[in-house]
Amino acid sequence: MSKDKKKTAPEAAEETKTEQPEGKAEAEQTAASGQETSETEEKQPENKEEAKEEQKPEEKAPEKAPAEEKKSGDYAALNDRYLRLCAEYDNFRKRSQKEKDALYGDVRANTLREFLPVYDNLVRALAQPTEDEAYKKGVEMIMAQFKATMEKLGVSEMDCLGKTFDPAFHNAVMHVDDPEKGDNEIVEVFQQGFVMGEKIVRHAMVKVAN
């Protein structure tokens, strides 16, 4: 007989029972590790983009350097100064044009005013009775030519007779009471007035009733 004794059936069953728990423990460890792996996979983001977003740090607005802030302030100041300069120049241009137009009107009115005594003398010549028809016809032609020239220059006579007295246009040198006339009605014109547009070249010298 050999030194190793044959194992009986009960002893073999006990050894089998003893070995089974070790295998079972290994199986349980494998199942547990598999479960942990699946849980880890479930926790991972669904796609790479979400993972990048989670890993991406919060973006902060870039702070302006002091030099850039200074340049921005200088630009705003220069732009404001430029706009003010443009506005001042536009006002100056309009004011200069207005003064130029007014000066031209004043010079023209002063020049035409120097010719009005000639008109007054022609009026007196026509008012004088004469038997010389040629003389009278010649004076009438000169007066017509004078009036046409004044109209071309934009000068017109004031319509005064029968109108209401207006100190802005008329110069009253005589007053008369006349019940047949209205209040402040001009009844006689001693010297004809002239206007050039809205500018008065000469006031009319008139007689006013009531």
C-alpha cells in the first residue's frame, strides 16, 4: 500500500465545499468590478462637446489696458471738438452769408436813394402847367424810363393815398380834420415813398386825416 491514504467520500465532499467559496468570492468580485465600470460609464458625458464645455474655464471679459483707455478718451475728446468746430463753422458761414446779403441790400438801397431827388424833380415838372406839349411829352418819357429802371432794380413805389397811416412806412408831417375821411387815413402825399422788397428805401411824407 502507498503512503497516501485514499480519501473517503465524505472527506472529498468537504474539500469540494471548502474550494467552492473561494471561486464564489472571485465571481462576486468580478461582478462588483463590472458594476462599478458600468456606473463610471454612465457618469461620463454623452458626447465630447459636453465634456469640453464642462472642462472649459469661465471666460472673463478682457480688461482694457490703461493705454487703450487713454486712447479711447482722447478719441472721444477729439471727436467732440471736431463736431463743435463743424457746428461753429456752419453757423459762421450762415451768419456771414446773411450779413453779406444785408450789406448788399443796404449798399443798393443807399445808392438808389441818391437818385430819388431826380424823381422828385420830374414829379414837380409834370405838375407844372405848360402849353408846350413836346416838353411835357419829353418829361413824361423820362419819368417812365426812370420808373422802369427802378423796377428792374427791385424798387417800387408805396401805395399810400387812401391807406391807413403806418409809422413803419409813412412820415406824417401834417394833420387835418375831415369828417368825410376815416381815422388815420392818408389824404395827401407830399413825397413818394419807395421799398425794395421788405426794405424801406425812403419813407413817404404824407398828410393824415382825423
